[in-house]
Amino acid sequence: MNEYIAIGLISVGLLFDLFGCVGLVRLPDVYTRLQAATKCVTLGTCFVLLGVLVYAGFDAMGVKALVCMLFVLATSPTAAHAIARGAYRSGIKLEEHAVVDKYKDAEGSEGGPE
């Protein structure tokens, strides 16, 4: 029974990873692409690792999957924020249809698109 649950979790994770990759190709600017990569791929990777944990149990492989899942959950959003902030400060423009620019209000005239 655990094998079927693990296969289901891994399949859901692979679907999220696929949607994240499609978002990287289809979305218009670096900020929306980064959102797709961060949200979908983080969730997808965590589902895959959770499936490995369910399949393996709490042996060496399962514990490694759990540690990797915690590492991905801690580092992926942090790295995405740093990349987005660096892109903004280096002058990469938002998409022309963007409605809100919260960095412009928070940082004033410090860097960013003009």
C-alpha cells in the first residue's frame, strides 16, 4: 500500500515540476518566471522527496530525503528573493502590463527601473 501512495506523491511532484518548467518557458519576464520556478518546483521537489520518504520509511534513504526536503524549503524562497531583488536593482524592467511595483515605493530612488 505504501508503494501506491509513494507513486502518487512522486507523480504529483513531477506534475508540479513540469508546470514550473512550462512557466519558465512561457511567462514574460524574469519576475514571473522566478515565481513559477520557485513555487512549482519547490512544491514539486518536496512532493517527490515526500514520496521517497513514504516508500523508504525512516531508514537512511528516508532520512536523507527528509533532510533534503527541509533544505529545499529553506533555501529556495530565500534564493528566489535574492535573485528578484538583484534583478530589480540591476535595472531589469517589469513587464509593461505590471500593475504594482512595491520595491519602487520601499526603496525610493535607490536603483531599479526608471
